[in-house]
Amino acid sequence: MFNLNENNHNENNQFFLSNSPTDMRVGVNAMCGKVRQAGHEPTNGRVYVFVGKTRKVMKLLHWERGGYVMYYKRLETGRLSPRLFPSCQQVGFRQIRWDELVLFIEGISPGARRRKRFQVGENSGEDNIKKQEKSASKVWLTR
């Protein structure tokens, strides 16, 4: 069975992301129609990725030996990256890498910079800075 796990995924799998938002109310047959409309064959073993207009829902369509498998991911908070869709909103698919897909599924933008764990506020005086450093280290140790 197809498994979205780093250790179990097939290196030969190719992942194709839809260039335009998709109505997430549709099922397997309508998704297959969108794939065929773009000139691809849904039974070729590739994984087709669809994202809703609100960028909170993602569906993956994959053909396995016995039939279609559809994975559904809904983010409880936040949204998927707005960079998912090109500005031209063209019909079709573009290939993405496995690591990009994993980041999208986790709700992380591949282009995002890492945020600092602790932010120090603006205070004047060396005593205040030393107090902040001590309290920050205590918070770090208690986590």
C-alpha cells in the first residue's frame, strides 16, 4: 500500500501539484477528470495533489494495483503557502519533490525562514539584560 512515510515511500513516485485551486467537495471521479483534462492519465502511478481555494484542505490521488487511494489533509489552524498556485492560474500540474510535499502536508512553507525560539524585548540597562538572560535560560530548562 502507498504510504506517505519517509522510510516507506517509493523513490520512483512522482508528485504533481495542481496549478489552480480545486473544489474539495468533489470525489475520485471528478479528480480523475481534472487529471485527464490536463493531459495526464490518473492510472499511471503518479500522485496528483489538489489544494482547495481556502488553502486549508489538501487531497492526494494515487492509483494502486487494486484501485484509487485518496488522502485527505485538513489543517486545523493556519493555511498552506500562497505560493502553491502560480499567478497565472493556468490549468495543469507541475512536478514537486517529495520533501516539498511533506512540508506542504505539515503546513510549512518551504520558503519560510526559521523563527527564533525566544525574542528578547527592548529594555535599557545591563541589569535588565542580565535578568532577561537568566529568565530565558530558566524557561529553556523547564521546557
